[in-house]
Amino acid sequence: MSKNKKLQRFLFEEVLDFLKHNADKAFNYKQIGAAMEINVDAERLELIEVLTSLKVQGFVLEKETGKFQIKESKQYITGTIDFTSLGTAFVIYSETESDIFIHNKKSKDALQGDLVKVYVLPKRGKGTRKEGEVVDVIKRNKTEFVGTIRITPKFAFVIPDSNKLHVDFFIRSSHINGAKDGQKVKIKYRDWKPGDQNPTAEVIEVFGFPGEHQTEMNAIMAEYGLPDKFPDAIEYEAKSIPTEITASEIKKRRDFRNITTFTIDPVDAKDFDDALSLEKLDNGLWEVGVHIADVTHYLKLNTNLEKEAVQRATSVYLVDRCIPMLPEVLSNFVCSLRPNEEKYTFSAVFQLDDDAQIHHQWFGKTIINSDKRFTYEQVQEIIETGEGEYKDEIFTLNRLAHKLRADRLKKGSITFDKAEVKFKLDDAGKPTGVFFKTQKDAHKLIEDFMLLANRKVSEFLSKNEKDATANSNKKNKKTEGGPLCVYRIHDVPSDEKMSELSGFAARFGHQMNIGNKTKTAQAINKLLVDVKNKKEQSMIELLAVRSMPKAIYSTKNVGHYGLGFEFYSHFTSPIRRYPDVMLHRLLEAKLNGTNYSNKDELEFLCKHSSEMERLAAEAERASIKYKQVEFMSDKVGQSFDGVISGVTEWGIYVEIIENKCEGMIRTRELKGDHFIFDEDNYRYVGKNTGKIYALGDTVKVTVKEADLIKKQLSYEFADSGNEGMKPKFVDHKKRRGR
């Protein structure tokens, strides 16, 4: 979706929200623009177009020429539609109101994520959920989809990969574009005419047959709208940027080239965003420099390179590749803090005592020359053995990091320490092994100093904003209101979510002392420690994570509950995150006494960045899930020890201990007895035998199916009486149609 289309959709929702909250008044476009801080001519024109569209679609009335008011109606709402795998849907339209339920036959021609107009049906009784019917699709969320094509003599249809898409797409024979039956393809939506059962589309790209590594990875990228390369013009622009380190620029910066400095990153990293420096001062304090690649020195506003970075918003890490936010010449070379090379940086420098208390802080542009490129494993070995290059500096930084961490935990920071699944791939991309990435002191050392820099930069901008606001009447119009800030916010979990978590934990004998924000955070931390190596560990960790709201970017600060910080932003990874680029510009503007942006533009970019981050996470999970299924595909019929990780009315989830590959045993496939679902105790109980399968139980399972199309694993209990059955492997080239 183009930036203009995204801006229009953003304005559509924001204007409706503004008019709804001022339902008794009519406003012209200038008044609405002023309230929304729109002060750019191009955005004013977009606003006028949106108001005209709202009037045509019946959402607003033009009370008098040029003055608009929300149309009084309690029967219609507008919101985003979210489908279930069963074809029913919910329309999300308010943070405070419950979603509107949509039956299968009442979603009209809506597709997943579309902005829709819904007629709200009268309630049938007290306590019943709100139901509605889609009457119009206002804006399509996306028009390109990925799926498997099935070809008949007269036509074809495409079965979407996403279970959120509840219909297949009809493809005319003239629009197959050379695809063969059973191949993965990308299609473009054409139309969905009234009365037609299915939408029509055309094939615009053929990936290949399912089950092939490149086919699947390219299909995942296309499904989530991820680019496979940079346009030639962008690559040329990036390579044309002057990269010489000049004497005139050095004079503007604080020089750290003679201070001990090094980077600590994963063994396969190429984009080194951050470096640490350490020096013992004459006053007895430790000066720790957190040096971040000065991306904005090269990435200039209003260039095509900048627009590409905005659109991507984040680097994406699939199991076999990185899809970078910036071209390689910048991300891996010019901006990357490579050892023994002079680099421009933007730094947060702290003077700390032996208890890691801050006595002085400084922010500004710098130049460094990294002495060493460490991997996490190398630093961890130095910490554990006491031997190695720069061991004194590493010991000191590790000791200070421990102090920072202890203080953070005491003040309510929550620590989720779940192992990350990684794959060993051969040259063809096939997984040959699984290993787990866990956080040790080397990782935490870097994390604690990055958290410190992120927190203090955010605090610096925010506190100055308050001071500037108090004196705004003394300032000129350009700087009125003081500098803005882009926050990384994480709201407080709801009382309902905390009550659910507490109640579930109590069933396993864990009591949670729920109270104020700090007490609740400490109770969660204690719970996570108490369940370590217990049978309920996996499920409680999962529920604890799900009880938390998602962290997002915003210009409106509510703090970061999970970290226990009142102010928090992302400053330390501008090579791979666009919000960090925004924060660098905001900080530079503040230090120079100017502003670089307006709040409405920043909020739009925050929402876009949050959405792209969500898509990146979903794409990463999809690639991991596919590799898990592929890894297990040659193990059909083999048995493994596992832990019951989930119990639902439709089946039992089991995670294999040695590789963390999770699969499901469907309820209808439980053998040897009639099993009854005990919802309150997360278990199944055999009616005649009394056999129990409960959450957290250690069990032995046999791999029954590995479906590469659905990215699903199916297991069966090894003791269920099915040992003599022939296991079934689902051939990805012979998937059944719907």
C-alpha cells in the first residue's frame, strides 16, 4: 500500500474519531486540520478528499457549505474486519467497546483486514453479544495474496495460504500466467461482483512447487508484502552517497577514537548498530559510552532512499535471510561499526560510580574507531574463564550491567527468558539441526546498556518537552510546544488478564500478590522463577506473555510497563528500525534548538512502523514454523518425549523436548477410551479407564503427519494403541482441494 493510501486511511479513521467526539458541532476542513495538527498543504488536500468521501459514503453531513458533522446513527459503525478460520468474523471499531460479531453469510465481499461499514443488528436479549452485517467495503487492506493454484480444463482457482482468507479466488484461464497445477503463486485481486460466490484474481507471479525451500521462503515474503530486493535506483542512490570521513565533520563531533571501544554481536551479524566504550576518569567514575551508528548523517529527508526506509520501517529476519531496511552498502559497510574503521556515531555517554549510579550524562554526535569485534560467545567465554582480550573492560561492564539489572528488576521490570529456536541449514536451505539461543551474561550486558541509553534519551526529550510547554507562549510558532518524542510504549495489563493469570497459576499452587504496578510486576517475575523446570512452565510462560498488551510506537507516552520505565524509546538500532531514525532526528533537533517534524506526521509514522513490526514478526514465525515441519518431515513414524503444552476442546498440543517442535493430537483421534474435556483443569480424562492427559504432563508421542502446505504437525500418543498403524506423511504436491 502506498504512503498516500495509508495516509488517507489514517486520516479517514482519525477524522471520523474527531467528529464522533464532537458530534454536536460542525467543522470546516481548516478547523479539523488545526485540531489534528495538519499544517502541510498536501495533507490538507488529502483531508478535503477524505471529508468528501465520508460525505458520499454517508458517514457525515455537510450542514452548511464546507462544514461537516457526524451523521447521527446508532445503527452503523466503521471498523476493521478480522476473520476466524471458520469464516466468521469480528469487526474492531473501538478501544472501549466490544467487537461486532459477523456471521459467515453476512460479511458481504469483505476480506481480511478491510475497513468496512457495518449495520449493527438489534440485540436479541440481555447479555447477548453485538452482531452485525457488512454493508460496504470502504477500503481494501491488501490486493495481493499467496496460495496454491488448482487448474481445471475451463478455469482455475487459488486456495490462499492464510487461514484468515475464508474464500478461494476464481482465476480465468487467460489469467493463469503460465502457472502449473499445484504451484505456489501470487495473485492480484480484480473484483468481486454482486452475486458471485468468489472474488476473481489474476496470477502475477509463480514461485514453484510447495515444499521447495526458495518457493516457500519467497511465498512467505510475498504473503506479508516483504520486498525481495531494492530497486536499482535505490541501490544507485545508496552507492552514490559521499562516505569520506572529513576533518571538517570531525571538528563538529566529540572524539572517542583513542578510547577503548568494541562491539558485541551475534556470530553471523554484519550490521553493527552499537558499540561500547569504557574509560576510568580522574574523578574515580567510569565513563561508559553507548555509541550508535549515525544513520541520519547519510539517510537524508525527502530522498528516495529515505522513502524506501520509511516504507520498509524495519529489517526482517527469516530463518535463512535478512531483508534489510537499508541497502547493504549502508547497513553492512558505511554505517556498520566495523572494527579498525573510523565511524560517525550518535552517542549517549554516562559517568557511573561502582554502584552504576549516574553522576553525569551527555548526548551528541561523535566519532569512534572500534578496537575489536566480539561475538557473544567470545565475551561469554571471557566472563566465565577470566581470560581474554580486554578482559578488564568486559569484567567492569558486566559488573555495572548486573547493578543496572538488579535496580531495574527491583523497580518492576519483568524478565521473560524464553529460549529462541534456531536452525542449522545446509546449502540447499534444508534444516539439518535445531539449537536454542538463550540469554547469558554477554547478551544481558549489551541489553542493559542499550536499555539505559534508550531510557535516558527518551527521558531527556520528554522532560525538556514539559519545560518547553510551560514556556510555550514565549516561543515563536516554529518551536511552540517544545520537541516531540517517539515512544516505545507498553501499557499496563488489564485487571481481567491479571486475574486470569493469577487464577491459572493458583491451580498449580503458585500464589500471586497482585497489587500496584510494581508489586504486580514483581509477582510475575516471581512466578516465572517458581515455574522453572516445572511441568506447567511452558503454559504459564505463554499465558504470562499473552496477558501483556503489545508494545507499539506512539507520540503519546503511557510508559513501558514490562520494563518498568516511565519514559522509553528506541534509539540504539537505526540500521534496522525506522523509529530509531526518527528519534535520532528528534534528539539532534533538540540539541540544535529546532524541530524537524509535526506530531501528526510522527504519529502516522509510528502507526506504520508498529504495523510493519507486527508483519515482520508474523513472517518470522511463519518461516520458523515451516522449517519445524520440514525438519520433522523425515521423522514421521518416529517417537519422541514431549510435554503437553496446551489443552483445548479441539485437541492437545505437545511440544517435543529435544527440538521444541509443537504438534497437535486432535480430540477425535484420542484412542483407547472416551475422553472428556475438563476445561477448568486443562486436561482430558478417560471416562472408563480414568486415564488423564493434563497440561504439563511428560508424554511420549509419535509423529503422524507433517503437512508442509498447512505448516502443521500432527502427533499421536505412543501409548494410545496405535503403534501398529502405518504413519502418514502428507505429500505437499497432492494436497486436497476444499
